[in-house]
Amino acid sequence: MNWPEHGGQPKRIFELNGIKNDDRYFDFSANINPLGPPPVLKEHLVEAYNQLERYPDPDYREATKLVAVHEGLVQEQVLLTNGGSEAIFLVAQQFIGKKALIIEPTFSEYERACQVYNLSVTHLSLQLEHNFSFPLEKVLHKIEKVDVVFLCRPNNPTGTVIDLEDIKALLNKGVECQTTIVVDEAFIHFLPSQITDLAFLIDTYSNLILLRSLTKIYAIPSLRLGYMIARPEMITRLKRNQIPWSVNGIVTALLPNLFTQELFIDGTKAWLQRQLKVLTSELSRLGFFYSPTLVNFYLLRDQHADSEQLFRYLLKNKIIPRHTHNFKGLDGHYLRFAVRSEDENSYLLKTLSRWREKTW
Ligand SMILES: Cc1ncc(COP(=O)(O)O)c(C=O)c1O
């Protein structure tokens, strides 16, 4: 089957599976904030209407300054991008024809960006049999043989987080053998507050590049905004290859209002951890395996049944999971679910419970 590369394509999934659905459905396949955009955004979006007729500042000076202040950095360490995706491709472009390491299963765009820019890619895999734990020793061993390592923290699709100490060990080794470590922090805002992001390491490690996305936490995938944090020389090089005006002026006009949404982010974190508690305890009770996630999505597997059958059963019940056919090492054997609203999560659990009654 010609599975779509990403989640959030419900119509295509129904069509591909030959299931007619003109009715309501529950899309668990896209992992954006289930609480939706911050409510004040609508008002500010109307105000930003007057930006439509203007070209944005090609250097995004004000927006870049805002990001820098927000992160406690200087402007020269920041590059605004059209979502996290543009950032991934800009990074890969810096390493044309060189060697990359990707730890699977992870976001498929690292591999695609490497293919586009002709990087040769080596893969290592998370230890599936040990709850997707990070294979530190193997990665340390491989680092000296590659020019760039792509890491995703928290990782899509497992929701797991590489320990800070492991990250430091990789960075130190990277400094020794001149390997750049790229850490995609697209889902960082969903983590419990005691887990820190990595921006504080930027001044210490010249081989670190951080990728951020604001489309996930603020639920604005149509507006699209991301940024990169790296040392100034690297930012200058990355910027040289960026398409002019690649970030739209509407989203940069909204940025000051996004960065004041701390309560919204804290509220999302607290709400999410409560939902995860309910979900994981019920999934355990029903005997499903799930990845030890800390964020707004998780992998699920029914060890007692075929995942294709479970997928179709859920579709027939109007639930759309994310297939895992294009996640290396998962090959469709798991399903990824976003954490959705309380009612939707509860509907999912009830539907899984009925499935369990059928299979046991
Ligand atoms: C890990 C990861 N990084 C980056 C992105 C791209 O995000 P954006 O919508 O900001 O381009 C995604 C999108 O799913 C993702 O899962």
C-alpha cells in the first residue's frame, strides 16, 4: 500500500483502506497540541491581517531578536525557519556528500533531507527490547565515522527522551572527532518542566545545532514557524542557503503574542501529564505494550494480535492512528497515537477495551 509519509491525512487513510466515511472521525495521527492554539491567537490573527500586503523583513530582525531574548541568547545564534522542516533541510545542505548517523525509529525527514543532499546515512536503532532506550555506547562508537548525527529529543515516534548526560557525552566525543550533533527539539514544550531543553549548552559546544518548531505546541501547522540555534558562524552559513522570505509575515507578527503564552504552555504540560497517567494505566490494564513516552504521542502494540487488523478495526470505529510503515525498525508493527482531548482519549480506550474482549 502507498502509505502517506506523515499523519494528519484522514481522508487518504480511509480511501487507501477502502473504508467509506462521510461521518465524524477522530484523528489520532497528527501530534499537535490537542488543546488547539492559544485562544487569544484568533484576535491577533485578525490584527495581523494588515501584514498580508507587505513583504516581511528578509532578515527577520525583530522576530529573531525576540527569539534570542526568549532563549537568553544573542541574535547571531538564531535563524528563523519555515517550521522545523526547513531547518532539517538547511542542516543537511551543510553536509552535502558527507556522512550522517540517524538513530531509528525517528522522524523520516532526516533521512529524506540526507537523500536530497546526497549524504550517506548509517543507522543505529533504539533498543526496542529495552523500552526503546538510547544505545549510547554504540552511538559513541559510530560518531567518529560520521560528520553529523541527527537526534530527536523527545523522539518522534516513541516520545522518549535522551538523558542530558548522554547528550553531553555525545557532544564531548563530537568535539574530539569534529562531528556535529543536531538535536531536533520540536516537541520540547510538551515535556514536564523538570526536563531541560539544551539551549544552555550552545555556548559550551561549538558542534551543537538545535532545531525548534512552534507549530506543535501552538497548534499552528498551517502558519508554520521554527528556528535554529547554533554558533554564529554556523548560523551565517545556514542563512546563506535559505530561500528569501521563507517565513511568512503573519506568523512573525504573532510571535510577540506567542511568547507571552507561558500559562498556556504550563497548562498544556499539566493537562498532558494527567491524561498520560489515565491512558497508560488503562493501556497496561488492557495488556497493551506502549512506549514510555513523556509527551503528546506514544507507540502502541498489541502483542496478541496483528497490527493491521487492529488498524482496520480502529478505522471502522472512526479512529485514525498513525501507521508506522515508514519508521525504520517498526515496519508497521506498532501504531502511533496522539494524545487527544479527554473525550477522544476515553473513546479510544473504550474502543480498545472492546477490541480486547474480542481478542482474549
Ligand atoms: C520531530 C519533528 N521535527 C520536525 C517536524 C516538523 O515540524 P514543522 O511543522 O515545524 O515543520 C516534525 C513534524 O511532525 C517532527 O515530528
